Amino acid sequence: MLVDINLLPRKEFENRARLLLLIIIISVALIGFLFIFIQYKKATILEEKLTNQITTLQETRAAEEQKYASAEGSNNVINLEKTVEWAEGYFIDTVPILNHLTTLLPERGFVQNFSYTEDGIVSLEVQFDTNTENAHYLALLTDSPFIKSARLLTVSTTPITAGTEEGVADTNNDTKETEAPTDNKIESDLDDKVLPRYFAQYEIIFDKSAIKEMK
């Protein structure tokens, strides 16, 4: 007895199953590839963005450093100029000041002590033969165009003998016979030889801008 078996429908079913499986595999592969491509594209864009940000930050930093260096250099120049100006105003040559003060002295006036401060204040001690010379010198100081103010602080007197001031006589001169002095004459001669000297202390304030003109 012969059995007739029809296999055609079964083959068609198997072919469809294989085709469906192939389509599924290709679809999964395409979806996987698309996902990987999208993630790669995102990573590339993010990397480019970060690179641009880093470049911008580096450029900004370089510009700020250059600006800071320029500002620091300018500040150093300004500080140097201020230091020079301060030094020019602080350190003043006292020679013109002393020369001006001595030109106002009378013939028998002598500077004993002199000191100067950066504020333009001069402390001066002068020796005079008479008290009138002291007052006259104060008037000259007050009238000076280089002096803001001058005032007399103290006046003291010191007796000085004429022998100390004028010196002893020359011993080479010929000796002459003289009459023996009496007691009254000796006392009178001693009174004549004791001469007072006046020592005046002044405080003088100079005009610092005018001192530069004195040079």
C-alpha cells in the first residue's frame, strides 16, 4: 500500500520562519548599530564642546594673566614714581638753607648749632655781641620770602673776657716801662674786659617749595 505525503506546505512554513528570523536579526542589528552611532555622535559632540570650553578658558586665563602682568607693571612704575617724588620732597639739601641763614647774620653773628627736619623746621642757635643784633636778625628772618615763620625761643648770656676773644699780646714787642696801676684802675680794667655774649635759640619754618628755588 503506497502512502502519498505532500511536503510543499511544510517547506513554505519553514522558509517563512527563516525569513522572519532573518528580518528580526537584521532589525536588531540595525537598531543596535543605530543606538551605537547615536551614542558615538553624542560623545563626539560632548567632547568637542568640552574641548571648546577648555580652549576658551585657556584663552581667558592667558588674557587675564597678561592684563594682570600689565597692571602690575604699571603699578610698579607708579610706585617707583611716587617713591622718587617722595624722596625728592623728603631729602632736601640743607646747604642753601644754611647759606641763606648765614647771609642774614650781622658781621659778629655766628651759628653755633643747626638742625633741620623733613617738615621744613629749622632749629638754630646763634651767637651775638649785642641784644640789638638778636632782635634785628629775627626781623630779617620774618621778612625773608623763603621763610613761613620765625620765632625766638630763648636768649641766654655768657660772659667772655676780652683776652679770650682777642688773644694775648705779641711777646716780641719791645717792653716799655709803665706806671704801676692803682687798685681802682685794676678794678676798672677788669670790668672793661668782661664782655657778655648773647646766645639766641630760634625756631624757623621754611617754605619747602621755596627752598627748591634757593638752589
